[in-house]
Amino acid sequence: MISEKLVEVVEKSGLKKSFIADKLGITYQGYLNKEKGKSDFTAKEISVMRDLLHMTNKEVMEIFLS
């Protein structure tokens, strides 16, 4: 499930979800909806997340493209 793995990666990063939402150009609530799978991350948002969280290609595939 997208949210479990993503939450794990975010927690390991030490970044606050509000900071990530700001970097994505969305509201905190908008981020939570995406994290919970209620709406999809755009390709640009995935790219920003990858850079912010220093994600591997494998992690990106597992979280966003499975």
C-alpha cells in the first residue's frame, strides 16, 4: 500500500509533512490525501518527492508505480 511505505520513508527523512507539502506546492491536507491514496501524486510531485527524500529508483517504483 502506498501510504505505509511512503510514511516510512518520510519518517526516516526527518522532514515534516507540512514542509513536504509546501515543496510540492500543495496544502498539508492535500498531501495527506495523496499519502492516504485518496488522490494521486503527479509526475512532477513524484520527482520532487524523490529528490527531497533521497529515494532510490526502487523505492519510487514500489511506492508510486506499483
